[in-house]
Amino acid sequence: MRLEPIPNPKEPLALSQREAECLAWVSRGKSSSDIGAILGLSPRTVDSYLEKACAKLRVRTRIEAVALAVRTGLIDPV
């Protein structure tokens, strides 16, 4: 497995509270439907938050976003 460098390390990574919450739930194995039920959101809204998080972190998938967010301390996977 090859680890990608953190995008532009001079620029701090920042996620909104909802984006970080959604990524934290993904790290716990929850689907968009599950996360929506937990947070009182529609699954599509959850997907939107996850898409925005992926764009900010410059990754393609939610799994890549979780890995980078954990590595950089943006979320706690526990």
C-alpha cells in the first residue's frame, strides 16, 4: 500500500463540523442511510457533505477521505 502525501502541507486542512461528523461515522462503517438516521439528515445530504469533504481533501473516495482525515488528526476513528 502506497501512502499519498498530504495535499499542500503548507495549507491547513479544514472540514466543517458536519463533514467531519459524517467522515467519523464512515470510519465506523456506517452507510449514508445510517448516518442520515443518526444525524437527522437525508442520505443525499450526507452524500453531499462527504463529497465536499473529499473535494477539500483532494481525494476521490470516502475511504480515502477517512484515511487522510485520520492521518492528519481531523477525525478520531474511535
